[in-house]
Amino acid sequence: MKAFRAAILRFAPDRSAIYEEDGLLVVGPDAHGRQRVQAVGPWRDLAPRFAQVPTEHWPARLLAPGFVDLHVHYPQVDVIGSPADGLLPWLENYTFPSEARFADPAHADAVAVFFLDELQRNGVTTALAFCTSHPASVNALFERARQRQLRLITGKCLMDRHAPDGVRDQTEQSLLDTEALITRWHGVDRLGYAITPRFAPTCSDAQLQGAGALARQYPDVWIQSHVAENRDEIAWVRSLYPADRSYLAVYQRFGLLREKSLYAHCIYLDDEDRALLRSTGACAAVSPTSNLFLGSGSFDFEAADRAGFGYGLASDVGGGTSLSPFHTMLAAYVVGREGQTKKGLSLTPQQLWWRHTAGAAQALGLEGVVGNLQPGCEADFVVLNPAATPLLARRTAQANSLDELLFAMIVLGDDRLIEKTVISQAAV
Ligand code: GUN
Ligand code: ZN
């Protein structure tokens, strides 16, 4: 066992933050050797019980759950900041050409290493990621994540139509590849597979049908896709699927809405769609920096809360502009503020933080596993230095409440705030 003495942030079941100004986090192996939180609370209460446990003291530092990024494209680190007149030209002119390079395993491997380094530098310890359509891109990311013992969920992008040579796959082979990758990777160490139809416009009926069949055959794997992100995209889906009530309903018809399914964006939904998310247990990956950058539109937080479906925050790099959870939380705040009709704070700092940690974990079906520092959780955490920059130091020193402290970090924070990212290890 090992203990860490510092300020500690975690979340109660009612989603409120619990903050220990002088706390103790005790981690130790479970029956399989995996490091989990064994105890957490005020240092003065726990210190006598754990006096024999080697303790690292981090004065003026804050331990918090590692962040959970619900939607990110690892092959898109090289297209961040590519300007385009909306989603569809952005895909055609930048994204597909860049993704075509991942047919080369050496390129896929080099980018996987860079991407995982960046996640860790930004304090992200769990991610649901897109690969490209090339199985080599999936093998590269899983292999590198496994070496680091990261909790990572990803899958081969399915896209058998309306996409150029070099990224377009073939229906039957794409489904065979998916099944082989599930068998090879799902449940290995901390890795999970996600069946990954890119979005309805680039998947034939037969491919969506096959994806739905695999989702039924492997109920424990995740599903990820995009929905209702952009007006031109929606008009395209309507022309391809005129008989379906909505874009989301297409995925429903093919059996792709269920628990452990995550849909990026969810901007242009109506209340019937929102009720469908809620009743199926499908969740939204809200990607505010991407929606702002691509001019897609705004997620309606109030309508989501009224409908009661699950959602969490995501970078959506490379449509998104940053891998930093602080940037994503700030963008979510700004968008929520802009759209708000009620009095009061649209999204409080505690809600924003929860949506990028414990709430995102809940959307993945990983509540109590990651995204929190309650006893039993896997010991993935970040060490924050609230004095990492002169302005952060000045502002956080004057915080008079937990909300003020969290807000100062959300507004002023970036990778410099993350002093260290600790990944739960297992004894070999
Ligand atoms: N829709 C289909 N593919 C993509 C993608 O790569 N990024 C975003 N933002 N939306 C998509
Ligand atoms: Zn995306």
C-alpha cells in the first residue's frame, strides 16, 4: 500500500464535490493486483490507521480524479485547427486525407505514442477514442495503451461509402475485422472495444446492420458514433433515410442505441430523440470546443437535463481545439451560459468537473471504476498545482470557497496545472 497526503477532490453519489483540504488517499492492490483506492478522507482521521503505510506528502497540491474524455479521434492530432466551412468540407479536405496515412503501421504507432503522451500530460486517464478504418491504427493504439496500463476504449472506424479511396472500407471485411479486433482486445487488461460506425452518411445499410448484429452478439462492448452535429449533415441523412423519423432514429432501427453507446454532439435533437436516448440508456458526448470551432451549433444543456439522459464532456480533437479538460469545461460553461433561460448558474463548476470525471464514467457504464476517488475506484488521479502560473497562483490564493477554487482552475487552467498524472498499475 501507499498513501498520498494533499488536498483531495472527489464526488459523492449525489454528484456534489467532497473536498478535503488536508486529506489522505490510500491506494493498494485488489485481488488481481490492480491498484485501487483503499481509503480516503481527512488526514487527521486516517493517519493513525495508516501510520505504517509509506506516505508521500504533497503540500499545496490537489489530488483529483483523472479526467475521462468521452470522444476523441487519435488520428486527428495533425488536423487540429484546420479551418473549413463546416463539418463536411472539413472532413473531405483535411480529415480523410490525414486519416489515410494510418494504413502505415509505423505512422499509426508514432501518432499513438504522441497521442497517449498528450492525454497524460493533460490529465486524461480514460478515453473513448476513434481510430481510422485501418485495423493497424487500432492495434497500434491498443498496444501502446496496454503498455501504459491505461483504461482505453477504441475501435475500427466503419465507413464503407461516401468516403474517398484510402479510408473507405469494404462492408464484409470491415465487419470481420471488427469481430477479430473485439476477440483480440476487448477485456484485455484495462482495454475495451467500441463498435465504431463513423456516422450514418458513410455507412451503408448493410454495414449498420452488421454493426447492430455485432452489438447484440457482444453486449459488453461499447458503441460510438456521431449524430446531429451539423445542419448540412442532417439534410444529407434525411435524403439518405427519408423514412426514418430522425437522424437518431436511424441508429435505433439498426440496434445501435443501448447502454454503453455514446453519441458525439447530439446538437439538433428534438424531445422525442432525447426521450429515446433516455429510454435506451444511450448517452451523449458533448464536445463544445469542436462545436464552436466548426460552427456546428450548441448542445442544449437545459433540454438534456429535462429529458434526463446521460451525457459527459469530450474534446473531439481534431474538430475540437484542445485536449485539455480545462478548456473543454470552460467552453461547456460558456455555451451553457449563452443558451440558458433560467436564473442562476447554468453549469456550476462542480457540475462541469463531474461531467468530465465521474459523470463521464457513468455514461460509459464505469461508475465506481474510474472518474472518482472513492474507495474501490481504480487509482487513476492527477496532481494539480493551483500555483502553476503566476495568475493561477494569485487567483487561487484568493478563492474563498470550493466553487471559486474550481472555477479559477477551469477558467485559467491548461496542461501546466497538471503536475503529474498517476495511472493505476497492476503487479505483474
Ligand atoms: N462526423 C463524422 N466524422 C466526424 C469527425 O471525424 N469529426 C466530427 N467532429 N464529426 C464527424
Ligand atoms: Zn468526433
